[in-house]
Amino acid sequence: MFQALVLEKNAEGQAVAAIQDLDDSALPAGDVTVAVEYSTLNYKDGLCLSPSGSGLVRAYPHVAGIDFAGTVEASDDARYKPGDKVVLTGWRVGEVHWGGYATKARVKADWLVPLAAGLTTRQAMAVGTAGLTSMLAVLALEDHGLTPAGGEVLVTGAAGGVGSVAVALLAKLGYQVAAVTGRPETESYLRDLGAARIIARADLAETVKRSLEAELWAGCIDAVGGPMLARVLGQMKYGASVAAVGLAGGSGLPASVIPFLLRGVNLLGIDSVMRPFADRQRAWARIAADLPMDKLEAMIEPSTMADLPALGAAILKGEVKGRVVVDLRA
């Protein structure tokens, strides 16, 4: 038997979450069974937990949770054996396939990554998809020439999960970080993570007619998209890159091609869902080496399975700060 937060449709056709005891026979097909220790909460999890499932959940009953970390309980794949510590992020788990909001999960071996040396399963879920995405963005910017000597690096949506880890990572690596937030109460939190400057969201939210403004940023990790991303593109230094990781401000991009043509600006799309195994290993190794664990601990909001429905609604309203870590054994 295992416990899971199960989403089922009610008489009105809305998804309702409840903790249930399930038999192991309820687990979906897969090569590896994992005793899940921790999960986390991402914006996509909030969508999956919503009454409509937001089009991400294809069938009910369903177990959400796009990330989890735990210990292999049984394996039909030679790459993993009982007792191995593993992490899963992405691969449509928690959307199409049952996810991590349960004390057991069964998945394909190809979707797993061995827990990086030096990390605990709790720390891995404090990182989660959000932190992995942040690290992939940093790697992409570095691969396109970003160095601390280049100047300030902008992080939009800085108080969210991706932004928080990005600020801490960049600061640890020696970058001067300018953090954008629409929540003034998060300023001290962001400075504690290493932000050198706080920029009010309103200062970048206003659209301008000019395609180019003063060259301000050596790099940017953008979790907002929409008009703010369009504005930021016109403020990048010559040859600089923006790593686009989110769309909290909208999926549209009302931008001009002028920054690309006259300043050689690069717009780098960052996907973590279908990322190849080698890229994941590289990113997790860098997280273990470069993410300051004291800063990571400061981001954590501890929670349990029972807290998830309320937290899912809160993250969709922009009311969650930092990283929610769900102890599935609590």
C-alpha cells in the first residue's frame, strides 16, 4: 500500500484532490519503482491541481507532481538497483503519467537521474524543475560567452522558484545580479540570496516605442516573457543573451527584430522537460558544486501532501515565494 494525493472528477466535472491509500497494483507501468521521499511545487503543478487541470491532465484519476526524489525500491533496468537515490524532473510526469505526490512512483528508467554527489533528496527537491531550469539557463548564457566581467545580469520574476535559484547561483559565481520583482516585501529576501540591486517590476512593465534603449545588461534570465521580455531585449548589451525560461507575464512577444539585427542579441529558449540525460547530469553536477546550500535552505517553505491543494492555488496567484519542499513521509 502507498499514499497519494489523488485527483478525481466530481459530479460538476471539476477535479478534486484527496489523500487516498492505494494498492501497489494501481501504479502505472514502468521499469523502476521509487519510494518517494520529497517532491516540490512548480507553477505547472498548480495548473495540474486546478479544478480544470488546465489541459495538462489527460485522464482521471490522476496523481500530479512533476518532480520527485527518493530511493529505488525495485528495478527491471540494470542502470538502477534497490537502494539507489534518484531524481526525476519533467518527461510529462505529473501531467500525462502519474507523478510525485505519492509515497511511491513507477516510471521509465530513462526518465531518472542518479542523485548528484553531495546532495540529499530534500535538497534536490528544493532545487527541482525550477532550479534545474535556472542552472540550464546559466549554462546556456555561459556557453554564449557570459562572464562576471561583462556587467550586470538581470533576473526577472526573481522571487519565484526559478528566479530565486538563479539569483543565488549567479551571485555565488561572482555576477552582479539585478533582481526584478513586483513584490516590495521580497527585497530583503532577494538581497540575502545575493542580489546587488532590486528593480521594481513597474520599471520594466511599461512598453516603449523605441526598439533599442541604453545597453544595460550583460545577460538575462527571464521568467516573465510577454511585454517585459520585449522591453529587456532592447536593453541588452551588444552580443548579449537572454535565456527565456517562463511566461508568467504572457506567452506573446510584442518585440522588434532590431535588437537581433543591430546588436546581435541572442534569445535562448530553455526547456527542461525533454532535456537529454547528458545535459541533466551536467546541470545537476553544477548545482551540487555551485549552488550555496545555505541560500537554498533560506528559500525552502516546508509542506506536506495535505498542504498541496491550497499551495497549488496560491502559486497560480503569484503568492508563493522561493521553493516549496513537500515531505511525502510526513
